[in-house]
Amino acid sequence: MVKPVAPAFSTEEFIIPGPGGAIPVRLYRPGTNSPKLPLVLYFHGGGFSGGSLDDAEYPAHFIASHCPALVLSVGYSLAPLHPFPAAPEEAYAAAIWAARNAKRLGASLELLVVAGDDAGGNIAASLTLMARDRAEVHIAAQVLIGPMLDPSMTRLGDAEKLKSDLTAEQCAKRYQQYLPTSMQRMHPYAAPLECLRLAGLPTALIATAECDVLHVEAEKYAAALISAGVPTQVSRFTGIKHAELHTHLPVMHDIVNFLRRQSQHPDLNFNIQHEDHHA
């Protein structure tokens, strides 16, 4: 994979406090001294039981250098050793830490953004619900890339017809490890698509892949956000599979443009967009 061409920037790895111990993070700092940089919390994919900070390298690098923004990639705990609610609680702790340290980091507290792909998209979406409900930190926007949002799996697309690289069987295994009890699968912080209270959530960008069983549920979530009055943009990328989405260059450009608009006009309203972005 070709690295994105970008101005010089730095990365730093350290740990921050979490509810169950230290949380490893990686900070991407762009080569600019602007005092109004967005601060993006990024959550990697991996189906809740896999993945690492390295899996977020491409999108975190691209967003940091092209937006520009400070990006804090969060290494949350993984199932089955650490099932729900470990990951979203650590995400929430990371958001609290980021808000308290935004000024020191050189970022704008008013431009705190959450983003993630695959399971990380679930965690990012859940974090927006937690932040709204607990009212300790304000999140300005959310970016969900091929998110897993429906543990009931009742909105999955047909893997064979879609030529999806992700199957229902794989999704079931992931959710079984992350949500070992059936009651957990209805909890809004585990299943954002089941949440009946979506009003007051931050502006959203949702990117989906045509060849992905998850695009149906992600687009239904976008429609639900719109119905709740949340400014939302959703784009479907044609010919793209689930695993390719978070490193697909047009997706990255959509994210950067979205974040730039938020930086300049945080109250912009979007209409739902089923745009066909060709590979």
C-alpha cells in the first residue's frame, strides 16, 4: 500500500488511564501549529476480538496530515478476554482524557471528533450515545466507516449476492465473543441501531461499501439519525469490499472534506446521500 503523501508530522505512543488499567494510544500530530486543529479519536477495526493501533495507521495518518488534525488512535481492550462493556468504557475514558488535555495538545476542544471502522465504528457510535447521556464531554462529529451496528444481525445483506468478503457466520462469531449474553445484544451502547433515542447526537458521516453485508444496517442507521434530526451524510462506494473501505482513497477524501466543513461550519445540515462512488 502506498503511503499518503503529506507534510512532515510526528507520532508518539503513550498510555492514558482507563477504567480497567492503562490504555495504549498513538498520537498523530500534523506539521502545522494551528491552534484550531480538530482532535479525532480513532478506533481500529478487527471484529471486537482483533486489530491493533497498527490497523488504524493509514486512516489516522491520512486524516492527521490532510485535514489537518490531531488524531489519537486508541488501543481498546479486546474480546473475548474483555467483552462488552470494556471497549466502549475505555473509549469514553479516552474521550474524557482528550477533552481535558485538548489545550495542552494544541487542539480545539470544540472540535472533538470520534471515528472508527468495522468494530471501531460500533465503538465510535456507542461513544456518542454515552457522551450525550452522561453529559461530561461534548463530541462535535462522528465518522463511521463500514460500522458493525446490529448484533441481532437482522439487517445483514446477502453475502453471496453482494460478493461480500464478510459473511454472516463471521459476524456471528465476532458478536458472540464481544456480547456473550443475549441481553447485551439489545443494549444501545452495544447495538446503536437498536437505540430509540438518537436525537442530540453529533453530525455524522457514514461510509459504506457496496460489496459488504454491513452496508444495509449502516445506511438504516443513517436514515434513523436523519429522522431524529441529526445532520448526516452517507456515501456508498461501489465495487469496494468491507476490508478495503478504511484504506480506500475516495473514502479518506470524503472524511477530510467532512472534517474541514465541520471546522469551518459546525452547524451545517446535510441531507442523506446514497452516492455511488466508483472505485
